[in-house]
Amino acid sequence: MDGSDEWIDAAVVLQHGTCPEHFELASRLAVAAIDSTEMDASEWVRLSYDRWQVSLGEPQRYGTQSGTVPVNAECHLPIPTSINASEVVTTSGSMGRYPISWANVEARNGEAQ
């Protein structure tokens, strides 16, 4: 993937996945897309992060999910082992560590830490 539109498209699909690994990757892709000047990905950042946290039995940060039951489903389709959820495509288009801090995301959303 080489553009923020593709990152957010993938995040939307993974947001509707079956396991925490899907939701984590959705969250990371949405955060990577937030630097795009083409679109506003901040709503997907909030949605995917909260879904990921709820799936782990953790509290929501933004209050976007109506359910609070952890997801313990088998991961269908599993994330390929060649994709490490702690690594995402950076805004420069290369693979790298999670490139954007939550403080930067919240600053873009006008939220205080």
C-alpha cells in the first residue's frame, strides 16, 4: 500500500474483523493515514482504537463502541505472519515502527491528553 486512501480502506475492512489482531492493525493503519492531506481519518482512528481496546477487555478511550464484551473469537482470516501489527507503512511510504504518537493524533483532533 502506498497511499493514505489505501491505508484507511484496509483499516475499514479490518475494523470489521473477528479478533484483536485485526482491530490492532486497523488502528495502526488509521493512525498512519491521519497525516493525509487528502482525507480526515480521525474518526476511523477513534473507532478502530476503541474497538481494539474493547476486544482486549480494556476501557474505551473515545466512547465509540456500544458493546463492552471482549472479543475472544478465532482470528478469521488470520493476519499473515509476514505482517507485524507493530509495524505499519509510514507516511513516507516505507515500512517502519509505529510512526505517530497518540499525542499527535489527539492534537490533530483538538483533544487534550
